[in-house]
Amino acid sequence: MEPSFPSEQSLSMFDRVNRWVRTSTMLKLAVIGILVLVLLIPTSMLQSLITERESTRNMAVAEVSAKWGAEQVIGGPILSVPYEIATSDENDPVRTEYAHFLPDDLQFDGNIQPEKRSRGIFTVMLYNTRLTIKGRFKKPSVTALGLSASAMQWDKAILSLGISDVKGIREAITVRLNGQLIEAEPGIAGGGILPSGVSIPLALNADAYAFETILNLNGSTQLSFLPLGKETRVRLQSPWSTPSFTGSYLPDQRQITASGFEARWKVLQFNRNFPQQGIGDFLTRSGRGEVASPANQPNELPAFGVRLLLPVDEYQKTMRSAKYGIMFVMLTFVAFFFVEILDRRRIHPIQYLLVGFAICLFYLLLLSISEHMPFDWAYLIGSVIILGLITSYVRYVFRNLRLTVLFSTVLALLYGFFYSLLQLEDYSLLLGSFGLLLILGVIMYLTRHIDWYRAYEPAEVVKA
């Protein structure tokens, strides 16, 4: 005998509302949308936590670097010659100014020895470099500057070498100038065209000057140079295998292998936006003499060099993974929803919410585990733990082994899909687009015969 169902007319108003609430597809979709919005809160909190942990790491790096040596920027040498000009100030009738001259030829040849230090659970990238600096000056001609040669104080000239963080200097600096060894003095004299470094007083009495010095310097993360010669050549080598060439100029030649790298730069005076000689702080556009960063921005000098990258920055990868979190939640909820539709099994919004929180917990596990082991292993361990947790839970929700296995397989494929997006940085958009297209196609195929107006009706009623 066929089972009978109460007609719509025989139900009370309360029963009609209750039935509509239980069987309305649009209402269920609206509830799922609200749950997704609710889960945006823990997702954004996780991203804030990742940023906070990265900031803590950066503070640890800054603390160690402050004692060892910060990112180093090497500039010079620069030859500075004082001269006096008359002023209208009765209290200071004569003021001393400086004319500055850059070298005709400038060469840097160095070896960078990286060194890892630990600060708690964080790794700090340090280095020591021995730089051989060579070059030559011609005796300055001041007529192009509108100055009189007789006004120049040639016997009070100063040769300055810019070093951005002098705490990193490990040995006394001596300069061989035309074959004569001269010991450098701390600090930059000569009008402050460079912010910090060492200088050498000398008397200009020759037509040309060849200089050479060896700089033993500690630094952290990055080493940069200023192209102050008519032709500036830099050669660097290091056993570090993951360099990043930064700044305004890329190397002309580079070779990177598993055993290290070697790079060479050649920068001409025509490649920069300042002349070979000038008065005052002529190197910068603002006149403040700032050497702020390798970027070629206004008020900054066009530095270039190399950054020693750690092979994996777990915080950047975890942040990228967390940004996909809400999409992961939405796809999981879609899978839940179609289990309801295709199997005509009701799943409570609380059960949706618990599974959503489990997915959010994955990113917390990923963050905490990746601080202690490689990111790939952290991702695998975190995904296995959460996959096991969700599988054991939905086994009791579905009460169907086949559906449980199918849902867990879909979830595992999603973890693999998003892991692939993290690995293929250059092709992540392409892979993500085709992946979502495939998912949409599968959903459309599986739901092509569903009557959405009667999706939650019992199978017997639908057949009737």
C-alpha cells in the first residue's frame, strides 16, 4: 500500500512554516551564505595572527642584526675639496663649502660568507664579506663648477667611503693611495654627502690617484652598492644558492648553482641621474644626502646588489594559503549541500559550522607546525589531521560509508589542488581558473536532472 502524506490544506500555519523552513532550497542557500560570512571572522583573525608572527620574526631579525650589522650599502670613495666663500653675515663672513668629485673607475670584488643564527625558533640570515675596492681619480678640474682653482684648499681634501652601518666593520681600514698606506678615520667629514662611513684626509699634489682597500664587513640579509664611478664594476660570489638580485640594476652576468652563485654588474655614469662632480649634496634630489633603500625612488640613490633569501619563507606561504581559506570553506559547503540534494539527507547548519571551523583550524596548525619544520611537511601533517577529523565526523552525519569515502576523497583533492596553487606561483591564476571551471562543470553535470523546486521533497512525493 502506498504511504500517504498530509495535504497542504490539512496543515496548520505553524506546520506550513515549519515545512517551508525544512524544505526551502533558497532558505538553505541563504543560511549557508550566512555561515560563510560568519567564518570570515576566524579566517581574518588567522591572517592577523600570521602577520603578528611574521612581525615577531622580523623583530628578532632586527635585534640580532642590530648587534651584528644591518643591511649594508657601500658608496664611494668620494673626493671632497673645501673652499671658502664670502657671505653677507657679519657674524660669519666666510663659510666653508665642499666640492665633491666621483672616481673615474670603481671596482668591487667580494666574497660573501653566509651565516645562520637562531633567535628562539626564528632563523636570522647574516653574512660576512671581504670586499676589495679599487679605483682611480683624476685631479679635479673645478672650472666646470664655476669655481676658482685658487679658492680651493687642496691640502685639506678628504676621501670618504660610505658604509651604511659602521657597526659591521670588523677590521681597521687602511687605504693604499698611490702606493702609500693611509689609515682611515671614523666618521664622514667633508660636508656630509654620505650619511656614515670612514674618511681619509689628504693633500692633493698629483695628477692622478689610484686607491685600493680591503673591507671586512658584517651585515644581514642584503648587500648593496652605489654606482659612483664613471664605470662601476661589481663582482660577488658566495656559497649561498638562493640569491635575489635587487635594486636599480640587474647583473650583466650571473651563475647560480646548488653550490652557490657568482654575479657581475657593470654600471656606467649614463645609467644614473647625477653627474661626476658637484657642490653640496648634489647626489640626491632633495639635498639631504639620504641613502634609504635600493629602490630608485625620489630622494634615494640608485643602489643595486644581492639579497640572501631563505629557501622558504613559511609565513608568506602560510599567508597565501590562508587567503584561499574562505574558498576552501565554500567548496566544502557546496559538497555538503549536494550530499543533501542528491541523497535527500538533511544536514543541520551547526554541522556545517563545525566542519567550517575544522577547516579554519587547519591554517592554525599549518602556521604553528611550519615554524618548526619545512612548510611542505607542515602542510601534509595539518591536512592529514584535519582530513581525519572531518572524515570521522561526517561518517556519523551521513551514516553512509560510500558518501563518507566520496566526501573525504573530494576534500583530499581540494587540499591537493590548493597545495598546487601554492607551489606554482607563476601559473597559480591559470591553474586556479581551470580548476574552478572543472569544479563548476562537475557540479552542473551532477545536478542536471534535479528539480530545484522540489529538491527537499521525499522521493515518493517527487515521483508522485
